[in-house]
Amino acid sequence: STKGWAATLDRITFANDDIKFDNNAQKAMPKGLDFAHMNIRKLNADIENLSYDPNAMSGKVNNFTFTEKSGLTLNKFHTKFFYGPKNAYLKDLYVQTPQTTIQKELDVTYPSLDALTKNLGALGINANLDGSKVAMKDVLLLMPTMSNMNGMKVSPNEVFKINGRVYGKVNDLHIPSFEVTGLGNTHIKASANMRGLPNVNKSTFDVTIADFKTSRSDINKLVSAKMLPTSVSIPENLDLKGTFKGSINDFKTKMNLRSSYGAVDLDAVMKNGNNKAAATYSANIKLNDLNVIFFN
């Protein structure tokens, strides 16, 4: 049939099953989850109302757990899912490994998948990740090439706690709250409204940084020493708060930086930044007990 085939299954269950798969046409990866060479053990699953046709797929996962030779262990997973021609969602989402927890929900909408290749701004997003945490150990299993990124140091022991809500379309995106904690002393809490993405040059931003704390030791955990010029000295502690409103060429910003090297308050305005003849800049900078260190 030109319409393709369709199937509906009332229930699928697995109980302590082992599944091994090898695609001998592909070389095995030295580390990380290798989808061409998988060895799944202790697979337990309970999936109901699974439906498939060429245009849509849906179902409810009550339970899905396993261990895999890469080291990935899925302790708990449940969700109600749907994928269709104009939208997809994961409801009642809960993913748990020994270190990672991802929960709540994710909804996306689109005119069509083909339309997104021409207009990514039409992609609608409604995501709630409150109470989630992501372990770099699991990220590196799924994306092992991250460990070889130039200038980056990625420790598998790091865990980032995430609370956040995102909704709207990519070209009119709203982030009422976003909070990340990790690395020991780093805390980010911010909110934003953005219009015009993915074209950054034509976008406007209304960003509030309620809190951005970090430290020299945390930055050193992420950034290789060779990426930092020898003339740069990072303060032991940094605390940034502020606002940014406008585009990259016309904006107003207020930033307050407190650090172990002193304090800097910035109040700046730029207009017509993309026009050298008409561009104007103004800035009010206040320094307090600032210790500036120069290295040869």
C-alpha cells in the first residue's frame, strides 16, 4: 500500500532480558554508548497503547530500565509520548540514572518538519525541567567526543542541578525562570524574553541576571589553562547581577560586578552600533577598591 503500514499493540513487556546487537559494518567506538554495538542487560519494560503509522507514533511507557556495557544504567523511565506531523510531546516525564534525574514535560509544535528547515523560528517550545539534575558522567556516555573538545575540561564527577521553564516560539521565546547550580560554587539565576531568533543580528533581548556567582576554582574545572592568556588573572570569587535590554546594536545595560579584586558598576547605552557614521556610545563606570593586576 502507498499509505504504508500501521500497527497497534496493547502492551509490550520485558522481564530481565538481555539483548545484544552488533553492526559489523561499523567500527566499535572506544568509549561511550555505541548504538551500532550494544549489549543491554537486565532489560525490564512495560509499554502500553503503542501505536504507529507513517504519520504518527504514540504510547505510554510505564517502566523501562536496563544496564549497558558502556556503563549507562537506566534506573527508572516513564512517560506518555506522541510524535505527529505538527507536534510532539513527552508528558509525565521521569528519567533517572544513578546520577541524573530529568523530569516534568516537554512539548514542541511546528507547521511541519520540512517547514522547520526554512523557518526554525516557527518551532514552538513548552518545557518544564524543575527539579532536574544532569550528571556529566551520563552526558559523556551519550556524547563521548565532548571529552576531546579543545580548551574544555569536562569532569565526569560534576552534577548540575536545573530548574527552569521555557515557552513560546523560537522567534518569540520566554524564559520566566532559569536556575543552574554546579561545580561547587557556581550559581546562575536568570530570566529572559527574546524575539527574532534564530537571526541574532535582528533579535531583541530583555535579560535579567538575578544572580551569577562563580569562582576561580570552578572556572579552572571547565576551561583548560592554555585557553587563558597568561596576562589574565581570574578573581577568587565573582558575583554578577544586571540587566540587558535591546539588540546587539542598540541596547541599554546595567551590570554590577563584585569580586575579590573589587567592584565594578556599569551603566551603558549603545545606539546604531551597526552604522559607524551614526553610532553613539555612552557609559558610566564606577570602580570601588578595584585591584588591577598586570602580568608581563
